[in-house]
Amino acid sequence: MGRRLLPLAVLMGGLLAGCSTLESITPSFDSLNPFSSKGPKMAELTPIQATAELRQAWTYQIGKAGNAVFYPAVAGNAVFVAAADGSIAKLEGGQAVWRINAGQPLSAGVGSDGTTVVVGTGTGEVLAFSARDGSSLWQARVSSEVLAPPLVDGDMIVVRSGDNRVVALDAQGKRKWLYQRPTPTLSLRSTAPMMIADRFVLTGFPGGKLVALAMHNGAPVWEGTVALPKGATELDRVADVVAQPAAGGPLGCAVAYQGRVTCFDFSQGGNTVWSREISSAAGLTLDSRSVYVTDDSSAVQALSLDSGGSLWKQDKLFMRRVTAPVAVGRSYLAVGDVQGVVHLLNRDDGAFAARFTTDGSPINSAPQRLENQILVQTRSGNVYALDVQ
């Protein structure tokens, strides 16, 4: 039997499928499904005492995401967005500078550095376009479906495929290097972006590992253990890093499903600074003082960046499939949820500061920052830029 991948949706729903075998997996995850009659119920939203305001600056309809998760890419004042039907657009101030169709369905995107725009498909095609006018530049193929947005940095495009291989392509789409590693029999499908930090490509892997790859040749510079698999069954032992890492200064942090939040010191070769038992497939962010993580119950927690000690916990979004948080300005965090609601939290104590309802469909990718605005894309394909006042 080939290696099986659990779709990330298994964490929120009850459907499980193998990536390479396409077999059904029988264990039920109803306890993690907010719509299940058997599991715990999703928290209802109650009125808040607003201390700030979220206002719509603009909105744009790109197209539905289907079963994929699309991340808007921000480059300067431009926003690049994509949809499952192949639509790709460049937006400025909410207006389309250009809009094209890639000619085939898309499964991942968008990656852009403001010069090149890159998306991926479910058949492993990597498609590159000019950010200036949307014209096609090149097309390449990787070993399996592309689920995460490609990472674009000048003449380097880094793509992670569904079989957990990381491939770097040059400005013409030719392969520069390939990184692969053994993975467990059962693992979660990751749609999270990779990131560049301290001249490395940082990305998480099944088995609870965070790896720093050298940009120029893909060699592993260091490998950190975010969490160790534990348990008697394959499902119990799933401890995968499926969310984007976060980095600031000499520290980088990552979180694993059925695992821990762990922070590493880049200046000390990736040595572990601290770990804290928290499970998350959504992800985290950090600032100069704190690490903020959305756990598997959809509680948002703040931990001390120095020690991992608890600072506060906002648990009134229970089972609302909350995204990873993003820091907004100096005072707030923003998260999205399964009903398309954007929540603004106070960074000092986690209290609700404001709320904005989009089109009612899930926000599956973490909010992005666009200058002083919050940018979100819903599963129905509406992109919103929100002002914080």
C-alpha cells in the first residue's frame, strides 16, 4: 500500500481520503466537526463591546476556491488572487489591472514577488505569468499536486508538492535543486505557504520536523524537532507541521498537529529555545514579545516569546475553524472563521475589538496584511480589504 495523506479538511470535517491510494479511512473525526450532531457544537457569536472598527475598503470577486485553499499574494500595493477555475487577477485598490485564465483548473496560489506570478495545479503543473500584464512566461512540472502557494524570490521559485518534495526552479522554470525526505505512512496534506528567513527556506514536514534549506542549493542547514509522534496507532502518531512557520529576529517558531509549539534560535544553529504542548493545524504568528497561535479547538492563545509561558487565551470562538492569526498594526490580531467572519482581537489581552462579516462562506487561509489593511479571501471567491479604525 502506498503512503496515504489525510486531507487537512479531516481536522474540521469527517471526510478522509488517501492521496496515493484513494482509499477511505474509517476512523471518525466527528468530535472535530463543528457541524456534526455527535461532536461538540460550534460557538455562537454573541455581541461584543467594540473598541475599534473594521470597514470595507474594497471587494473583488475572483471565483470559487472549490476544495483548494488560495492565498492572496501582496507585492507593494498590488494584490494577486486566483480561483479554482483558473482565473488569476492583479488588483490595485480593488480594481483589476488585468485578469486572465490559466487554461486549466488551479489547486494552489498565489506566489509573487511583484515581477512574476506563480500558481500550481492538481496535476503538478507550475505556471508562471508576468506580473506586469499577465502574459504567460513558462510552465514546469513537479512530481505531484501542488497544494501550497509557490514561494517566489527574484530568480528563485520554490514549490512544495503534495508528496512533500521541495523543488526550486529558476527564472525560466528549470530545476535548480530538489529536497526530499522519508515521511510516515500516514500524514496530513499541507496547504500552508513556506517562508524565507535568514537566507533559508523554512518549511514543516510530517513527523513534526521543521527544516531550514539553503536558498542556493537546497541543502538542509538545520532540522528542528517541533514535536515527536506518539501513540499506539498510525492516527495517534500523526504529528505533522502543516502550518506556515513564523520568524522574527533570531527566532523561528512552528506548531504541529497533535504536537507542540516550539521556537528555535537561528543564531545557534536551530537550537530549541522552548516548547509548549499545543496542537494546531491552523498556525501561528509572532511579534517582539509574544507568539500567537490558533489551537485545534479554535482558541487563540498568546505565549511569551521568551519562555512560552501563557499570557492569555481567547476561547469564545470554539470550533469555528479559526485561521492562523495575523498581527495588524501595533495593537491587534486578525483571524477569520468558518462563517466568513473576521475577528479583531486586542494583542494585550485577547479581548474582541471589532468584527466584520464577509459573504458567509469560510475563510480558509490566514488574513494577509496590505499596508494598513487586512486582506481576506473567502471560499466563495470574494476578496476583501478591510480598514482598521
